[in-house]
Amino acid sequence: MSELTRGFTDGEEVLRLERLRKTYNPGTPLELEVLHALDLRLARGELAALIGPSGSGKSTLLNVIGLLDSPSAGELYLLGQPTRAMDDAQRTRLRNQAIGFVFQFHHLIPAFSVLDNVLMPLMIRHGKPTPGDIARARELLDAVGLADFAQKKANQISGGQQQRVAIARALVTQPALLLADEPTGNLDTRTAEGVFELFRRFNREFGCAVLVVTHDPRLSASCARTIELVDGSIVSDQANPPPRPA
Ligand SMILES: Nc1ncnc2c1ncn2[C@@H]1O[C@H](COP(=O)(O)OP(=O)(O)O)[C@@H](O)[C@H]1O
Ligand SMILES: [Mg+2]
């Protein structure tokens, strides 16, 4: 792990939302504000669960934070940088530099090898992978328990294994912020717990901030902090008691 540890300082700000709003279909009869003036701050080293009923705006919020979609008002700071005024190229660069994303459906490229899937964000960044890139990708595959699967095609492994590959891929750029949208939504309880254990471990070892959407109260309680979104507003945001030793 040592190569991958970046030694982020806890407490440094990774994410800040100020009065952030998102409106779909503005100026049309279908106009709908789904995020209402959200304020939120996430620091390096934090592990936070985002919970809330279906339709409350969790995916919208993650997509906006991940620079996949734009806010309609307010400001979104990533690594201290205001993002509203950025153009597409600047947003793409910041996303690739600062953010790892894990989706409910892994979005791996089925015909590519597991290793090439993990390398993809680095290839997008600078083309042909360097020996250092390959070493890092292999180290991450080892960390998610898939060292022996590097050369398998992504469609030849199980759903739980695919989600582990997606996590390795999200972390290969050493992001300051890892976003995960219901990453265990399709997995059985034990596999889901294993995936969460990876988030806890990478949060601890890499010091990246993690914001993960889950419906499972046991999984959210295993995060240090739980943020609850209802109808596009944050209705609670609290620290969870540390897990009791087994
Ligand atoms: N692309 C879109 N266009 C219009 N409305 C959308 C779009 N995406 C989501 N919504 C609406 O925004 C609200 C929040 O959705 P979403 O962010 O997916 O919630 P969650 O992830 O908490 O289930 C819902 O009412 C949903 O129908
Ligand atoms: Mg969702």
C-alpha cells in the first residue's frame, strides 16, 4: 500500500457546497428544483454515508459533486476551487484529477481485461500506461483481492468482483474524493459488507474522503458520519458512534 498512500492531512477541505441548488428542465413546464440551497462540507479523511428515500436527490447530488452535472445556483468548491465558472475542459480535468466515481452498475468495458479497465482513467489522462501506472493498478487489484484476475475479461467475473474492479478503477488516480452511488445496491449482504470494508480501508489508508449512498442502515452506521437527504434538503448530518470491537 505504501506507494499508494498519499498522506492527506485530515481536516483539509475537499468539498464545500454553498446554497447549492439543482433545477431540472428550467424554464419549461417540467421545471423541478430537486436540490434546495444545500450547504455541506467534507474534509480529507472523512467517511460519510448519504441516505434518504428514493427520489430525494441523492444521485443528483453525487452527479453535481462529481462534475457530471452542473448546479443551477450556489457554489461548489472542490479542493478549495470554485467550479461554477469553469468551462468543460477545466471541469473534466478537475474531475479526472480529484474524483473517483463508483456507480451502482459498474460500467466496466466488458471486452477489456480487468487490468485495462483499472488503467482506463490513467489512459484517459495521459495515454499509454507507464510501468508505474501498471504497478499501481496491479497493487490496487491485489488490495481488492483480484490479483489473479488481471488478465480476465471484465465479463468473465462475478458481479461482486466487477464492483471490486470498479473500486480499483476509481482509486487508480489517487482521488481526494471518492463518490459511490449505491455501490452495493445489486449485491448480496455479505458481498456488500466486503465492498464497504474496502471503502473503510481505502479511506483509512489513502486518507481520501468518501461519500457513499446506501439504503442499508447497517452500512451507513459503519461510516463515521451520516448525512440524510429528504426532498432535496439535508435534514440531518451527524457523527455515528465508533464501531464496538468484536
Ligand atoms: N434527468 C432528470 N430530469 C428530470 N428530473 C430528474 C432527472 N433525474 C432525476 N430527476 C428527478 O429528481 C428527483 C431526484 O432524483 P434522484 O437524484 O435520482 O434521487 P435518488 O437518487 O435519491 O433516488 C426525482 O424526483 C427524479 O424524478
Ligand atoms: Mg439514486
